[in-house]
Amino acid sequence: MPPSPEFLDRVRQFNKHTFNPWILRSAGTVRSPFAVVEHVGRRSGAAYATPVIVRRVQDGFVFALTYGPGVDWYRNVLAAGSCALRWRGNTYRLEQPETLSAEAGWKAFPVPLGWILRLMRKRDYFRMRLSTGPDAQGATALGPR
């Protein structure tokens, strides 16, 4: 039986205010299993950075939406149609968010992570392609650091 929506919301809130600020210290670096999606608030216009689980694929990245498609960072990326991703010490400009089936999402991740995501009943995934625009190489959504 899957956890209740109320329980998942409490976990998400804890992670947002406690775990995420701590993990952002190393996320996106060469040794971290987490990437950082840099996005802009769809209403506020504020810059945000959120740790995420991704897998590099030939033309971009597959994202696991571990809390489902209603999370703010995903809604911001959809509204903008693009974002920057810091992963393994590099920054990538991404565009064209595309929803994937659960099966395609599970298969994108290596064993055992794909199995773990399946056992946890994570069903929401999407892919973004590498940007081909003039600022794609080394650009970030939030400007220079």
C-alpha cells in the first residue's frame, strides 16, 4: 500500500527545508549522486536551485519526479520550457521537457536504482534535451557564479 498523500507532503516539506539545503552543498559535483536543477519561479521570477535525481541519456537527461508532477520546481521548468542542470561538475542548458512512461523512466536508470524506483512505486519521469541554442555551451539559467 502506497504512503498517504499527507505523509508524502510532510516528507517533501522536511526535505525542502532541511535536507535540500544540506545536500545542495555537494549536489552537482563530480562525486555527488544528486544533480541540481536551476530554475526560475513561474510567478515570483526568483532563482531557485533544487537537488534532483537524473540519468544522462544520449540527447539529454531523464529526471525522476520522486514526489510526483505537482512539485514547484517541475512546474517552473514546464512553464519556462528550459532550465540549467549542474551534474558531475558540469552545467548543461536543457530544453523541451517531455513526459515519459513509468516503464521508460525505470529503464533509463541503471540497476539497482531503476529497481529501487520501481519498488518505491515512482511512476513520474520526464526527459529534457540538451539545448542547441547559441548559449548552450557552459551557460546556466541563472547567470555566472
